[in-house]
Amino acid sequence: MTDRPRLSDATLPLLPPGIGRVAYERGAARAGIVHLGLGAFHRGHQAVFADDALARGYVGWGVVAASLRSPETRDALAPQDGLYTFALRDGAKVEARVIGSLLRILVAPEDPEALVAALADPNVKIVTLTVTEKGYGIDRATGGLDRADAGIAADLRPGAVPSTVLGFLAAGLDRRRRAGAPPLTLVSCDNLPKNGEMLHRVLREFAAEKDEALGRYVEREIACPSSMVDRIVPATTEADREAIGALTGLHDAWPVLAEPAFDWIIEDRFAGERPPFEASGVRFVEDVEPYEHMKLRLLNGAHTAIAAIGRLAGFETVPETVRHPAVQAYLARFWAEAEPTLSIDPAIARAYREALLPRFSNPALPHRTAQIATDASLKVPQRLVAPLRERLARGESVAALTCALAAWIRSCGGVNDAGTSYPISDPALMAWTSRPKQPLAPAEEASAFLGFEAVFGRDLMQNDSFAAALREAVSDMAETGVLATLERRFG
């Protein structure tokens, strides 16, 4: 507990000089955005740009944010009138401001009707989503709607109270359609290739099963531009809360800390009014896909590899992991393999890649390897397997990408190289019916994982040279440890 006053509208005047204050009358702000998936990333990214717009006088761009599961964030921020501290950390430098753009916070399971009503509000113009890859109800084999998913199946029943992302969106859109409200733009901000196309497809299929007319409405009227988001926003710790309290003089139950670097690139395709975010650095472009691939394969791919390496080596954070010389040498080779698979201007890719190691090394943002490793089996196909498959088709080396996959396979065992156990948070891995239930010899373990079709598809098991290289890398890591393997191969 702390004896500092709680951050709130009433205590804003107590902030010391140098801390950015809410620069607009919050009572005059109106909600123009509904956000699904209220986590740290949204509050360190999209909500900041909405705050900027409100401060520039665009009063119709406040946010109604909804948690789809836990009331934890609502409970932390409700006594603070939805305010929170946003701090940029770069080494020893800290720049903090208070964000006021969250006008309401909903908890969907507690009051589903409130979220449906918010989505149906005719003043709302866009819906943004950060619900992770597993929140979209995708059948990974077809790329369409996963009708076998229990939540999707329940929401498709007549008269069902929605509980999934697609269920809420369909209910809100149906109400808008029947009331003659303007159509919405839905902006996915999750790390999925062609995330807008993917969202539009599964929502259209879901809506059509609910009501054919609703399906046609989604197909013809609802815009789902793809987007690429980029900012490292680690989970907030108790040490962070104390540091922010000492800086501001106020108790903030859930501040957000982030790196200064960011990007948000959105396909310029909206059903109605476009958010006035350009002055904050948001870019609207004709084609997002080259930027998506760049971020997925250079930043996210490296992050997935680092998380697996760090877990095996006993490193808890990204900065700790990338300080090791063997990891730095490995990353240079990793990026040398991933970068040529991109379709973006090579100068843009080079500048982006050259900034990554300094970003990862920022000691003020100890992004935890366990956090990045969450749901890894949903991430590996796009981040690692896709570029590997392209390089194999061109007859190019895949040594570093193979080692990333080997490290991930080893990390799925939940035991590091020193023999210490750690928890695995990967439901898709646990649901894999052929997952080894007991320890296997390393080469056998690699062969078993090649049968994980949702990750590797059917083709890579039949690629004898790749399968042999993967078995060898897994065996090397099992015998000598991940760091020694990287040093020997890439040092």
C-alpha cells in the first residue's frame, strides 16, 4: 500500500512540473472509438494517439475500452476515473504524461449488453482490436471461421448472449444495421499477416451464419483495413508502479511503460471518417503488407527466437538475453536470412533492422521472455516457418531460422539448460493431440514436432535435408546447451 494520493481527475492539479497533464476538458470528449482487448499495449499505443487527437481539439475521438475477460484493469483504473500514467523509458531517461482518452471501461462478461450498445452507438466510427491471435476464431487449417471452437459455436446459437470477439462485433453491427447507423471500420492491431482481410473473412462467415442479411451487410458495408503496429510495451511490475509514484507523487495502480520508438501503419480504407492521428506519426498507406512482413519477420521473429533462447539459457528478460555475445552474433545471422524475404524497399528494411538491437537492449524496458513466449505455437508459423519455407524454395541457407525453431522446440519442454523447470503458457501446444507426453531423445523430439501440422504444415516433414538439420540442431542444444550451440555455429 502507499500513502500517496490516488491519481484521478481531482488530483491532477497535484502533479509536479514536467509531468504531462490532460490537455483538454474530459467532460466534453465523446467516444468515437471502441477498443476490444484492454491491455498494456493498447494503453501504450492506440489510446495515446486518441489522447493526442483530443488535445488537438478533435473532441469526438475518445475511447470506450472493453476487457473481454478479466475485470482487473477496470478495477485498477475505475478509482482513477480511467486515468493512467504513460511513461517513455530510454535508458535512464523517463518522460511521463497522464492519458485521459479512456472515457469508459467495460468488462464484457459482466455486462455484455453495455458492450453491444457501445458498438451500436452511431457516434462511434471505428473499432480497434488487440485480442491476440487466438481471439479471432480462426481455423488454422483453412484460414476461415473455426466453427468447432466452443465459444464460436455457443455464440452462433440462436438468441445467444455474445461472449467472443466475433459474437460481440456481429451483435453490435446488427443493431447498427437495423437502426440505420453509419457502418463501422474495424482495425485489427494484432500481429497477423493481412489482419484486416482475415478479420473481414471470419466476421463475414460468422455473421452470415447468424443472419444472411447481416452477412451481406458485413461484406458490403464494413471496412477492415489491415494495419501494422510496433512498440515494445512490457508488462507493468510493482517496481514500475513505485517508480512512477515517486516521479508523479501520485499512486497509479496500473501505469504503462514503453519505448520511445513506435509505428502504426494503416491501410487507407475506411467506411467513414478516418481518425485524425497523422500528427502523432500514424501513417495511412495504400498497402500495409510489406510493413507487416517486415515487422513480423524482423522484430517479432527475432523476439520469438530470443524468448526461446532466453528461457533455455535461464535469462528472464530480453535485454539480459541479447547482451550475450553468442546471441548477438546469432541475431545478425537471423536477420541476414529474414531480411531478403521481404518485399519492402531494402533501405527501409535495413534502417528498421539496424534499430532493433538497440531497442531490444534498452535496460529500462526489461521485456520478459516468458511474456513473449506466451502462445508461441500460434506465432511461430508466421514469424519463423514462413520465411524459412520461402528460403528453402529458393535453395538458400536457413541455418539461423532452423536454430530458432530448434530452440522453440526445446523450450516447449519447460526445463532450461540448467535443469530448472518453468511454466508453459501455450494452449494450442497443449491441445496438440500428438504432443509427446514423455521425454524423447532429442532427434525423436524434433521428428515428433515436425508432425505438428498447425505449425509446420505437411511439406517440411518431407524435406529430408531440413528435417535432418532440425534434428541435428535440437540434438546439439540438448547436449551442449543453447548458448554453446549458437556460439559454435554463429560466433
